[in-house]
Amino acid sequence: MAKWGMVIDLDKCVGCQACTIACKEENSVPHGSPDEQRQRREPYWNRVLAVSEGEYPTVRVEFISMPCMHCEEAPCVTVCPAKATYHREDGIVIQDFRRCIGCRYCIVACPYGVRNFNFKDQLEKEYHRPDLPPNRADRGPWPFPRRVRGVVEKCTFCFHRIDKGLEEGKKIGVDVVPACVEACPTGARLFGDLEDPESEVSYLLASRGSFRLREALHTQPSVFYLHS
Amino acid sequence: MEPLYDTRSITDIIFEIAGRLGGTVASSFNGIGGGAEGFVKYRTGDIIPWDELKEKGVWLGPAYQYGNYDGIFNTPSGKFEFYSANLAGVLEKTAGAGNRLDCLPHYQEVEFLGDEGSYPLTLLTYQPLLNVENGHQNYPWAQELYMVMHGFGWGNFIEINKEKAGELGIRDRQMVWVESPFGRIKARARVLEGMHPEVVCMATGQGHYAEGQWQKDIGVNPNDIIGVSYDHLSGQSSFFNTRVKVYRA
């Protein structure tokens, strides 16, 4: 069984936020408002943090792009009282929106802060695109028709793309990748099977120094960062 | 090819409008053809005959031959010039007897607007990533992460060096007035390590006057307080030489 993971090369990331916006487009995530941003309530399935270190004149800024880490020992899975979020066999931590009761315990439990609560209903014509570009038409509709107010959501490694790709027999990580990986202009993000020694991600992890965020909490995340 | 219905080409319409406006606008459109077809004839008249152009549809100049410097050197002496005779000619025609040494490569001291005593800091305006292709402020997804390097959106900041902010008594995210000899604007301060102590920085692109559903009342426009100044040798406008002072609101 494949185990999906993502490798993000911090050397190549320029902080353009293309991954953030591509994810929002692919999964129809609503935008926030100025008030929501002040209250830190705006939904982002992928965040890019600019971390600066050093004092003037030797200052360094690093961009750390954080999707859901899809941890093997995910704290959000353990604490959910309704068993709405669960760990799929192929490594993706996924959520059944119909079971979620909106208690937000998982948001408290997540050490990375990548989960978002839907405080509002999505507007009808949020992102109205009468002109679908040709390569979207064959992907079909996102399995969840409209987001519901009162549930928690997060990045899903675009499982709809992966499942459809596996059905059609395409190679995941090469032909079929999540939206953020596809959008990255510098090629800093890579997706693939961590258990396959021939995949690009395994090769990079073996040849370059990598780290994961908050390793000391033993959550075993599936997103690796390569040193810059 | 005949035009559809009652339409004319855009070039014809521009000529017509210029003529109706009169004055200096109309006079700058005089003698260059009077219409779409006339303009093309005027531009290509001495290069290729009109009938030949209609038949071929295109004019190709001669290919560049390597080493043929007579074709590309437009200097009066035909050689590479350190003392630019072209520039000297233009200066004599327009400015009279100027400083002849200006035509040599030289260092020109910057003329700041505002004196250093009252306005100690220099304002630098920059275009952040989402402004480069002109204005993504009306798209909510783009607006909410407008300041890409800071991870905030829905506004822009005046970015100050941390030590300087300490001297001025300004904390991060506090509202401050940015005043120049030409006006003042109120902005939110962002205290950073990555700024030069004598420079403050502000992103353009916010502070729209016109309505827009997502860009209304968001941010401030630093161009409101920048002075108008030109480089007297090249004629280009300079944007980065306004001095400002920053104080708490």
C-alpha cells in the first residue's frame, strides 16, 4: 500500500504563495475578511509563513509552507469525539464532514495549526468561473458539493485527484499531483510514495538533509522539509 | 475587407477625437496621415511602396551583419564616445550652455525633497509581488495575502527598522503618521529587522480612490505624499527621493 508524503525544498521556495491560492481554487476554500484576519479565523488549507531571523544587517528570511502534515500519529484523530477524522491506509488523514460536530477539539490538538473551522456559509457565487480551462473539465466535481458551516476542514493532499488517478492507472507524483505541487513555479514541492524507493521523494530524502516540524512531539508528519 | 455595419477602425476614431479636441492635441496629430490608412502610408512611405506593401503584407529590413558598426553607432563621430556629443547637442538646444562635464560619465548627487533636519527618513515605495501585473487588489484571495513577505493582507504597512522604531517609540502594528513636505498619511507600522535604519518602506497598490468591492477603504497610497521631481539630465521622473518623518498617531 502506498504511503503518500510531500517534500518541500526550502532552498527553492520563494514565498510566492501560489500554492496557497491554487489550493483555495482547487478546493473552493472561501476567503476571509479583514476582521477575520485580525481574529485569525480565515481558512487556509495551506499557509506560508515568513520566518525571519537575525538582526540588521544580517537578516535571513525563510518561507515555510505548511499544508496538513498528515501525521502518522495524528493528535487530531485521537481526540475527535465523533470519529469524524480518520487515518486512511495510504497515509492521508481525512475527514468525514457529515460526522463532524464542530467541537473544534482537533484544532486545539493540532500542533501545527493547519485546521480551520467554517464560521460562515460559503457565498453562492464566491468564485464564479464561467470559463473553465480545458484541463479542469475532466476532473469532475469535488466530492463535497458545498462547504457546510460549523465543521472543521483541512488539507486533504487532494485525495480526489489521487483516487481518480489511481483508477485511471496514472502514476501518482508524476502525472497526478496535488494542486499546490502543480502550481509551484520553482518546483519546490514534490509529492509521491514514501515507501517506494524509486520515487522522487524517496530519492531526495535519502540524498539531502531534511527535517520535519515539531519532531519532538512524536506526531510523525508526512511532510518533509529540505534544508536550504 | 469591408468593415462590419457602421464601424470604423480604432485608429480612425482616435484621429477623429484628437481633431475634435482641438488645441495642442489636434496639432500633434497633424501631418501624420489623417486616418488609419493614411498613417500606415506615412510611416512606410519612404521604406516600401504602398502597392508592394499591400501585396507582401510585411517589410523586412536587412539582417544585421556582425561587425557592421556603421549601422548601429549613431554617434556623430561614428566611434564609441566617452564624451557624448549627442547629449551635448541636445543640452545646447534645450538648456543653453550647461555644464559641459555632464556629458561625461559622472556621479550625480541625489536631490532629496525635504531637508534632513525636519524629515530624517527616506521613503522607499515598492511594488509587492501581487501588484506587479497591475492590481490584484480586487480579488479577495489575492487581497488577503497581499503582503506576501509578512503573511498579512487587507492593507499595507510602513516598514521601519527595529532600532529606529525603538527610538521613535513605535511598536509593531501601531498606527503612525507618515509626513512628507507634501502631505501626510496614516498607516500601520511594521517593525522589522530587515530594513535600513534610515529608510522606511511602503508597498504601493492600496488606498484606492475608486470603488471596488474588495479594495474599498483598504490601506493607504504612498504616492499621495511623494513629490514630483525629475532627473534633469535624462528627463525621467524620480520616485524614491522624498524624505519623511514618522511619528505616533
